[in-house]
Amino acid sequence: MTKPATVDAYLAGQPDDRRAALAELRATIRAAAPDATETIAYDMPALRGRDGRFLVSFAAYRSHYSLFPASGAVMKALGDEIAPYVVGKATIRFPAGRPIPLDLVTKVVRLRVTEIGARAGR
């Protein structure tokens, strides 16, 4: 399999049953961070803030979808609300076959936008 060069190419390379959920996840992330730029990082869709800092990435796997905010601060801020989905330090997994909690995704992305904005202001 060739590595995707764009988010559209990544989505096109996914099985039909995954593409719709990924498109919905993408749209939710874009709505929460409209000024972010889409890119590919580590062979998966990613978004970067205006200053080029990493915001989030996401991907589909056999049994789940992952959202990578790379931020312990986000995990701490959302606490029990995000706890059922947290794996490791900063990986969020949503089981395949269940609806992705898009309201939670929006919160994660908005927290990351605020976090990288605060870092840029230092």
C-alpha cells in the first residue's frame, strides 16, 4: 500500500465501511479548528495550527478509530468524560461499530486549539 500524500488520499484508501465515519470525524475536527491546516503526519491525517504546531491527528484501525491530541493537559481537563476512551498517555480510541462521540471530539480539538495558542503566546 502506498503512503497517502493527502487526507483525501488517506480516506480514499480506507474500506467503505470506515470512510463515512472518518469523513464525519474529519468534518467535526475541521469545524472545531477552522483555521487549522490539514496534512499527513506519520501516515495519517493531521491538523496543524496557524503557526504550524501539531494540533491533532486521527486514523482508522481494524477495531477502532483513534484521535491523537498528544496532550496530557487535554486528558486531564476532560477527566472522567474521556476516561473510557483513553489508551496510553494521549491516545483516544473510539470502538468501531459504535457512533463516535463527536461532541467529545469537538471538546478535545477546542482544548488543543487553546493549548497551542497559549504556547504560542509565551
